[in-house]
Amino acid sequence: MDGSAILLHMTEPAWTSQDLKSSPHEAADKARRVEQMFAAIAKSYDLNNRVHSMWQDQAWRRKTVKLAKLQPGATVLDVACGTGDLSEAFLKNGAGRVVGVDFTENMLRVAVHKKDKLVSGGKVMDALSYQVGDAMRLPLADASVDAVTIAFGIRNVTLPEVAIQEFYRVLKPGGCVCILEFSLPRNRLLCGLYNFYFKHIMPWTATIIARDKSGAYKYLPMSVNTFIDREAMVRKMADAGFESIKPTAMTFGVAICYRGEKLPSSA
């Protein structure tokens, strides 16, 4: 969907309080709503990420890069790349080529703008490219990349299991997948404090920063609280064929990186 089409939908919010009385993952038109939401908040997305994660979001991405354990020169596919933070982190840390894919054009416009200003060793990072694409129908050939990553995006996919199967398809035997996603702390006290902040403070302050009328920051806590748990995510990865699956908790379990491998024998 192009930018002009998105604007036609902006007379009404993507998510109303009524919509969020039940799980947003059950909405029949979830994909359209998610695209509309991200189109609305693209310009302020990075600032809100920094402020409301207390500047931890970049640390989570750096940790994900380390967990991937890439060989120098590896090709990385960053799905639901958004404004390109994780894509850039991989390129800065030894990846030979990074392809970022996202289905919201407004987010990709921000990513391309950041890339155009990105310089490493005196030259623009030409090995980084972005394209429009759907996580459930990736525009790449079978066994064509060394690693697949997705940061805070699997929760927004209509059918996460289909996307995970696509990750497996495009991954070379011997490659890895890293799925970074929000979670809830296992400690009851921490979970209660986190949800108070997540449901009652963050939506208000983030909406002010973004001047958002899409309902994006009401959707966020509800989408996390109603998403599949850690064990279900591991099962979906295993069902797709991934092995040696390991979840790594970050910042008291607020974020989890699920790393899995496509074994060489799986070719």
C-alpha cells in the first residue's frame, strides 16, 4: 500500500479502545491496521523507542547481533526492519550485506534517509539495501542468506508461524535466525510494575511525542500481553525445522532473543 492510500485511512484510528478490549491478534484486518499504525508513527518511532525503553532498545539490538555469531562477510536478512536500527547494527559489526524488508513504506523512507547519512570508514554503506516486502511472503530465493533477524516485528505479523517458516526457507543450511521480541518479566512484582508503566504511562507520553491518533501506543501493551508466550514461540520455531533453539532474556525479561539454527543436514 502506498503512502497516499495510507492517508485515506487516517481519518479514523487504526486501533480504538473498543478494538483493544480483546486481543488485537484476532482482528481479521490486523495487517491493514498495523500498516496504518506504523505509517502514522514512522517519523517519531526512533525517539519513542529510545525514551520509553530508557535507551535499552539499542542495547538489545547490539546483544542480538552478538548472539547471531555471524562469520565476517555474512549476508543478513532483517525482516520488519522498520527504520533500520538492527540492519545498521549488523552492517557495522561485520556483515557483508544486509537486506532490510518491511511492508510499511513510511518506515522504509526513514530507514533510507538514515542510510544516506550513514558513513563508515569514510564512505556510505552501500552493502545495505531496503525493499518493501511481507514477512509471510519474503521476496528472496530459497537458502539465500546466512542469517534472518526480526526485531519487535513477529508480534505484528498476522500468522507468525508462516513467517517463521519463511525464515527457514530463505536461510542457508548452517545459518541462524534471531527473533527479538518483547516479553513479560516472570517475577510477579516486576511484571506488575512493568505493566503499570506499559499500560498507563507509556501510552500517554508516547502518544504526546508522536502526536499520534492511530492508537499505536495503546495497541503496543495489549499486543504484548496477548501474544504467545516464550514456550509457544520455541515450539513454533521447532515446528518450522529450527534446532538448538535458545531464548535469551534481557533486562529482567522485558525482551527476549530467540536464536535457532538451520542445521547443515537440513539441506
